[in-house]
Amino acid sequence: MTTDIDQELQGAKLRVEELRAQISYHDYRYHVLDQPEISDGEYDELMRELRALEERHAQLIVPDSPTQRVGGEPVAAFGIVEHPAPLLSLANAFNEEELLAWHKRAASLAGTDQFAMVCEPKIDGLAVALEYREGQFAVGSTRGDGSRGENITQNLRTIRSIPQRVSNAGIPQRFEVRGEVFMTKAGFERMNEQRADRGEPLFANPRNSAAGAVRQLDPRITAERPLDCFIYALGWAEGGSVPPSHHETLDWLSKLGFQTNADAERYKSVRKVWQHCQRWAEKRDTLDYEIDGIVVKIDDLALHERLGVVGREPRWAIAFKFPPTQRTTKLLDIRVNVGRTGSINPFAVLEPVNIGGVVVKMATLHNEDDIKRKGVRIGDTVIVQRAGDVIPQVVGPVVSKRTGKEKQFRPKRVCPSCKTKLVRQEGEAMRYCPNRTTCPAQTLGLLTHFVSRGAMDIDGVGEQLADALLQAQLVADPAGLYTLTKDQLLTLDRMAEKSAQNVLDAIDASRQRPLDRLLFGLGIRHVGSETAALLAQHFGDMESLASASVDELAAVPSIGPIVAESVHGYFQRKESRGLILKLRRGGVRMDADATAERAGPLSGQTFVISGTLAAFSRPEAEALIRSLGGATGSSVTKATDFLVTGERPGSKLAKAQRYGTALLTDEEFMALLREHGAV
Ligand code: IVH
């Protein structure tokens, strides 16, 4: 005969097993494949349910329960590193009550509530352990399953904020620091912009791209990615003394040359800690990197020893998790809009969902390949992510929630705006509407882009006025702005004398914008603001650029063949030449800004880079030189002042030696940049 208690236990056992299977599956997707299928919030929910059941039925706890260990299998392609002290995880608190409960428990075990705590941002990146021997960076590894990680030393060496050596007498002979590798939002966006320029697939978010970059088998690829690292703890140390508290450890690490987080704060009461967590939940978006919570750590390290660890979670720390930025919702439809270059941009129409206080109804899907790669279907339950002011994105489908009624997205064959048959060029991810002259959506997109801040910056002319001008047929293309009269403007609805004059003044001021702004404003495919600046700097005026051959364009440093073809193709077209002529007649300036070259400590000096640099890609290094006022060249000439030599410098080195050009090693170059505050 079975009792009620037996039955309850039986039910709990089944559910516990089910939860463990699900968690280990999602651990694998997240830690090994970097392809999560559910949101962090849903994962936390599974863990909470499992933990609650295990708490109620202690006999169900087994050593390999996910609550007892850290998830994830290292991939086999890297060497394995055994962690001498395990890399732990953190328990979560989602509200004030849970934070207070954690504090109360710690206080009761410690026998006092008079202990200080340090609050730091919880960086949403990838945990790493860095071992230093005799002050030299020796081995770097991922967390892996907490006891064994992957050896990613070569990749970590490419990260600028990780010191290769720390020089300070009296430090332990061997020690390990722990921290988080991440990508800044700006770096991530820049990288995606460049990838889009080159027609390469885009990364979904900074965390995924940082994770992908550190686990690249080729460290040169890692080096091109804008990675960064904060160090937040000392793992272990041998042969030397270490500070007695966490905040002193952070100071100590920072003095040694590690990048620690400047937003760490120490408090003596849990009330202050809670206020800190609330403040940061509000201002998390002001940081240039993504954080998903605040880590609260007891300051006194002797207390860490006393409080100990349960399973994989220390009792001396907790992570306050912000409300999730990822949620799941229904994908109702996939529609497209037409971009300014005629690109057909799919977007998701969603069942409205509140993500971190903002109701999201639409999200970007980038392009057809992106839809294919993510495998989303109309009707799917999808994970949607929102971060800061970036457009919400569809991360992927929750395959387990499929009913079989979902439908594949069928790419459009004709332009939704002008019904012209769409084209898709070989090797391109996007379909395009080829009707560049009379497609209403493209004309509006181009005009709106032309007047925007990064382009010609015509204050007072936004999308609405651009639309009104097109509708009223006062303007048919960007050049039309330069022949507008006040009388014409006054015929528009709600346009008063004063605002008409303001618009005319703003248009007039835009005539003086330098060439790069105009080029960017023309909306040439693959020409973002950075590419526009490179072209303007290299060619100096519109005529030289317009008459350049594909080879001449491709010879410009950082300009690849796809961009060269696109620019050349643009200037070959009759309608483009007509537009440029009209702009010229409208009094728009067509040369680069000679005085715009920044003066700086390297002004008047020309640098050429050869070989592979440890910390930067070539375009990055060149941009840094230019930011200090220096000039850059692609080949060594008599005018070259310095040749920076990376690994495998090639024939440029021989040439530099012939000319007697000064040589800078990778490290000397780094020291120079550091000296002038560029890194
Ligand atoms: S302390 C027990 N401090 O969060 C100590 N971790 O769930 C655990 N993380 O993968 C680490 N920022 O990599 C700590 N300021 C910070 C952190 C941080 C991010 C990550 C850590 C680990 C996860 C813990």
C-alpha cells in the first residue's frame, strides 16, 4: 500500500529527473554550443524549481545534480586546463526579499551582521582564469565545467586589457586571477557594421560574439575582435602574501596592472546594498558593456573561509539579477520594409511583450539568411532580446514549443513599395529592389538618411518633413532640397514663416559639410560612415573618387573588393552622376576637410604597419595612429617615418631597412600609444 507521502515523493522524483535532463541540455546549448534555446529567465526558473524540490526532499539530492556542479563540457579542440581551485558559480536573488534572506543566513552563520559587502556590476561575458608565474601571464583558461576548462592562452594574449606581465616586487610567485571577458557595445556595433560592409553574417549580441571570439582556434581572428576584460578576484596564490579583504584585493590587482571595475562600491548595511542594486537596475544601460545584475560579495576574506560553499555556490556572495532583457513571445508574422539602398529588410511582428519595462511589438531579423540561420518560423515561440536603445532582436525559436502549425517565411519576390521584381546578387545576404530612381520607399529612406545627423545634418528636416516634401512633389531626391524656396515650403501643412526660414538656414549650412559626410549621405551600398571617411581622406574630392577604377578603390587601405565594386558601380550609373551634378549646382561642397585632420602628438609623422600585431588588427592600429594626429600608409616610401613590425613583417621590413626607416616593435608601438593615452 502506498501512502500519500510516498506518492508525493514519487511525483517529485519524476519531476526532478525531468528538470535535470532539461537543465543539462540547456547547459550544453549555452556553455558548449553558445546557442541557447531558452532565455536566461526561463533557465533560472528551471533551476529554482529543481532547487525547491531538492530542498523539500533532501533524499533526492545526488552529487551530479546541476545544483551541485557547474554545467558545461569543454570542447576538445583546445587543450584542457585543470583548475587547482574550482571556478564557482553564484546563487541568484531576484528581489529584495531574496537578498535579505541571503544576508540573514550569512549573518546567522557568521554570528554577526556587522560585515561589509562589496557590490560590483555582473558583467555579461565569459568567465576566465589567468595564471601568472614570476609575474608573467602563463596560462589562460575558460571556466568549462568549473574544474576543467579550455586552454585559450593564445587568444587571451590578444586582449589589450590583459597584461602580459605584471611588474611588482613582493608579489606571489604563482597566482591566478579571475575575471570576465566581454565586448563593449560600441565595439560590437562597429564590428557588426564592418561585417555587414563585407557581406558577412552578423552576431546577435556582444556576449555571443565575445564567447565566439575567445574560443576561436585561430588567435588572429580573436585579435581582430574588440575584446576587453575585467578582473574581479584572486583565484589562488602561492609564495607570497595577499590582501585580507575583497576591496583591498581589487586595489591590489588594479595596482598590479589589471583592469578592475571602477563601479565597485563597499557598504556596511544590506539596506544600502539593496539601494545600490535598485539604482543600477535603472542605469545599467548607461554602461558601454552589458551587465545582467550586481554581484554582492562579503568583504572579509576570512569570513569566506568560514561561510564556505554549498554545491557550486559560495555562501559569501550572491548575484542580484536585473529583470530579464530576454523574454519569449509569439512570432505573429514576418514582414519586410525597404531600406534606403533598396535592401529588403525583414522584421518580426510579435505578440506584444514587456521586456525590462518596455513593450516590444517588433524586432529586427536582419536578412533572409539570418532567418534561415536562426531557423525561425511564423507562429513560433521565439526568444526576444532588448538591450539599451538598440532595436530588439529575435534570438531564436524555442523548438520544444512547436505545434507543427508553424510556417516557413517565404521571401518576397517583388518590392512591397513599387512592385518591381527584386534581385539577389550572388554571395549577398540581402535581396534588393533595383528601382533606385522611382521606388517611393527608397526615395524616402535616402532623403531621411541624407538629412540625418551623421550625414548632412539638416536640423529640422526629419522623416515627416521629408515625406511631406516628397508627397507634395517639391523634392524628388536629396538635391531637390537645395532649390527649395520659402514660398514652396509655406505651401506645406503646419509650416509657419519662422520654421520655413529655419529649414532653409539649416539646408544652407549643410552646403559646407565635408566630403565624407556627403558620401555617407548618398547611401551608397556598403559605405558606412567609417568607409566614407577613408574614401574622402584618400581621394580628397568627389571628382577623383568618381573617376577611380575598381583597382584604385581596392588599393585604399581597409577597402575590400565588395566595397570597391559597389562604389565604382554607384558612380557608373547615370542617375548617380545626375544627382551629383545637381548637388554641385545646388552649391554643395565636394571636397574633404583639410583642416579636419586632427592635430596631435604624432602630427607630421607617417606610420606603416607590417605583419600581425598582437593586440590590434591593422585598421584598428591605423585608427589609433590617426586619432593621435599621425598619418598612415600602406607601403614603405622615403616619406615613411616609422615601420611598426608585428609577426611575419614580410618585404616591408627589407624596404624599411634599405631606406633606413625607424623601426618600432609591437611592444614599443604599444608603449607609444599608451604614453599618449590612446589605449
Ligand atoms: S564573482 C563565486 N564577480 O558571473 C564567485 N562573478 O554566476 C563567482 N561574473 O561565471 C565569481 N561579473 O564569471 C563575480 N563582478 C563579478 C562578475 C562575475 C560577472 C560572472 C562569473 C561567473 C558568473 C557567476
